[in-house]
Amino acid sequence: MLADRILSEESLTTWMYLDTANPPVVTCGIGHALFTIEDCLALPWDHPQDIVRQEYQTIAAEPPGYRAEWYEQFTTARLTEIFLHELLERDIERQGKILRSHFLRYKEYPAPAQEALDDMAFQLGGNFPRTWPQFSQSVRNGDWAQAAACCHRKGISEQRNRDTADLFLAASEQESPSAA
């Protein structure tokens, strides 16, 4: 299951932190971006909204480039782990739905390719195929070996990159559909 793979790679953070995007975005949970204060206030924090608003502004003003744990010192508002697991599942589904709009034959792809694509969509956002033309064409062509060669991402572990490439290579050993 993708959520388990993600949890093995990324920590579940019950407080707000800055992600590694450029420019950085206030984030919580497992890569759940809080683009606006409204996004933040819509979540079930364990503190009143005035405190959550203040902490959002504090985190947004902190310097980027630190691990999520460093930002904990600036916050007291927390989300429950149960809620964050549910949020992760919703984020995976949302990004997967966006991804499938780029690959209309997604459901016909071998299961390992689907898993690799879903992981990439979670980490990069479901619209990533727009900015990955060579990779996207490989996927549409069912050229899983080429997809494996083009799937390296920045900002994640080399092990996770290898695991994703291995999923595409496993898909190449299965029958794949004609061009999508």
C-alpha cells in the first residue's frame, strides 16, 4: 500500500513546518501543503484558531532549509496522528485523480507502474507529467524501462528513487498496453 511506503520514507508531523519547495510552503502531516491561512484553519487543530493563525505566521516567517523537527519549537498546536493518516489517504487519492487525468489508460498499466506513478504524484503533485515530457511520453508508450530511467526525483532518498525505478522495471516484465 502506498501510504505504508510513504510512511516508511517520510515522518508524520503533527505540527506545522516549512517544506523544501522553492519558495517554501507551510506544511503539516506528511507533506500536506498549507498554501493559505484558510487551508490551515480548516484543519482540526487542538488549539483555538487565534493561536493556530499566529503559529502559521510564525512558521511562514522562519528560515527555510531545516528538518521538520526543528520547527516544532515554534508551535504548540497539534493535529492527531489518526487525522493525519486520514489526511494522507485523502492526499494520495486527490493527487492520484489528478495524475490519472494525464494518463487516460492508467487503469490498464501494470500494478507496479501504477504504484510508482502514484508515489511520484504524491511527492511531486498530480500535475507533474506536464513538466516531465520525456518521462510522460515513456509512460504513454508503455516503455517502462525508459520510465525507470527518467523517474529520478530531487528531494527524496536515493533508496526511494531506486524503489520507484524498480517498480517501473518490474512493470516492464509484465505485458503493457499499447500507446495511451
